[in-house]
Amino acid sequence: MDIPPSDPQAIVARFRPLDELIPALWHHDKVMLPHGLNMAYWRTGGDKPPLLLIHGVQVSGINWLRVASALADDYDVIMPDMRGHGDTQGLGDRLQADTLVNDVAAFLDTLEIEKPIVMGHSMGADIAGRLAAMWPVEKLVLVDPALVNFFAQMPSMRDGLPPYMAPIVQAIQSLKGQSHEQQMITGLALLPPGASPWGELDYVSYMAGQAKFDLNFYRHMA
């Protein structure tokens, strides 16, 4: 029976868990960086040109699932979790743009990844652009980039999140203790008003990142 597009709960209730969507040959691991951060990442592997994908705020590396699936035949796609996101824990005392840029540079150096193609989205585009100014990259792709300093726009959040973020925070907190089925329904509150759910790969990977996001991230931004 077809699901009416006006019934988003019925749509997302049919979405499979994340581990059923990730190709079996993809590699998930952590690498200890010289400055002590244990950085988690996904990698599609193979003797192919390296493609580094840097995610935006509140999600994680696997948020690139659909993109990586489309590109894995031609590239060794590498998707790290930024600190405070996904499976990379630890925020440090003061988070600045350079903090995350240095994390990525150390990550590339530790894994001996030379001249990758780098693509970043939103906050990740800010990081990618800064990385390209200090690290040799083959190509640079910025998706929906923050053309102003992303971190400079957030200083007020150190003392508390603005009221408009209250329902977002509530939804993220709820996701953390829920089953996959519950997360699919709760996650609808994180979509823009009136928006229909995305496709399965995008929606499920997005909610997986939201569920693991460290809400203290904003308060540590300098």
C-alpha cells in the first residue's frame, strides 16, 4: 500500500536502521592523534584517489552516506567525526575554528593521506577552506559554506542557548535514549516546518549524527 506524502510518520517508520544501510566493506575505526584526540572515522577504502568529506555541525561523518555511496567506486572516501560529534569525544576548554582545522590536519598526517580532494558542508566547509590554506589538497569543494567565521557567530551560546533552539535541544536529548523506531519519529521535530522527510539514507544518517551530538559543543566555542 502506498504511503501518502502527507503522512511523514508512516514514511519514516519504514526506514531501516543505519547498520543495514552502510556497505559491509566500509571500514569504521578510530585513530589517536598526537595531541590526544581519539578521532573516529568511516572509510570506503581501495587504491583510489583520497576524498575527505567534512560534515557540518550537529551531525557526523556518516551523514555523507548517500554521497559516499555514489562516489565509492571512484574514490577512497574518508569521513571523520569532528570532536563533539559522532564517536569522537572530548571538546577541550575552548573550541575555535583552528582547533578543528588542526584536528583534521593531524588526522591526515597520522593516516599518511597526501593531497586529498576535500569537500566540506556548512561548518565543515569553513574547516575545509581553512585547511586548504595550510595543507596541500588536490581540489576543494565547499557546499553551503559559512562565508563568515562560523565560530564568530556563536559567542552568545557560551552562556546559554537562545530560546529558538529549545525544541531542537529537546529533540536531540530525546534521541539519545531511544530505539531506532522511536528516533525516526522524534527526528521529525528537527526538520524545517512543513518539510517532508528526506530519502532513507539522508534521514537515517542525519538522525544518527544528531543522536550522538554533544550539546556542550556550543558552550565550548570561543
